[in-house]
Amino acid sequence: MDDFRGQIRSLKVYGDDFWTFYNKQNKKVQARILWTIRLIRDIPFVPEKYLKHLTGTDGIYEIRVSSGSDIFRIFCFFDEGKLVILINGFQKKAQKTPVEEIEKAKRLKKKYYEDKAK
């Protein structure tokens, strides 16, 4: 039987947006964010409950975190196969993800590839 303990994916934070979001959260929410990120990093098949592709985007995913009744989303995308790039996050207060947050994620992804090409 395969041993899946250890990292399946690598994660990297691009820019300051993710850390700005993360540092504004209380310790309980931060712990939940880290737990979810470790799950994505360490298990072969991540349930959609925790990682979901955003429809209508070119490869942007949302990491889904909940803490009590609070819901948070962290946008990310894949680079070079199993490298997950974390770009920004927000607290979700409405059923629908705000368009401005998706647009911000698209801009950050584009900037990531521009910077990488330099």
C-alpha cells in the first residue's frame, strides 16, 4: 500500500495579499486556515468542500475555510503541476463570491506569471 504521509503538493505565497488577510484573522481562524492548507498539501485527492475551481476563470481555485459560522476564501492556482500558489483571501459574507475579489485574483495570477518570466 502506498504511504501518502508527507507532501503531495508544494505551496507558495505570492505577494503580500495573502499574508495581509491571514494576519488580520484571530488565532482560531488562522489555525483553521493552516489546517486546510495542510490538508490540500498532504492528501492526494482534495474534496471540493476544501478546494474548488472557480467557474469562468482560467485555473483559479478557491480554498474553502470555515470557522464556526464564518466563511473564508483563499484564491490560488497551480503552477508546474503540483505547486499551489496562494494569492489572496477574504471573508465571505454573501452567497456569491464578489466579482472584485475574483478580478483581483486574476490580476495577481497574471502578475505572478509576468514576474516569473523576468
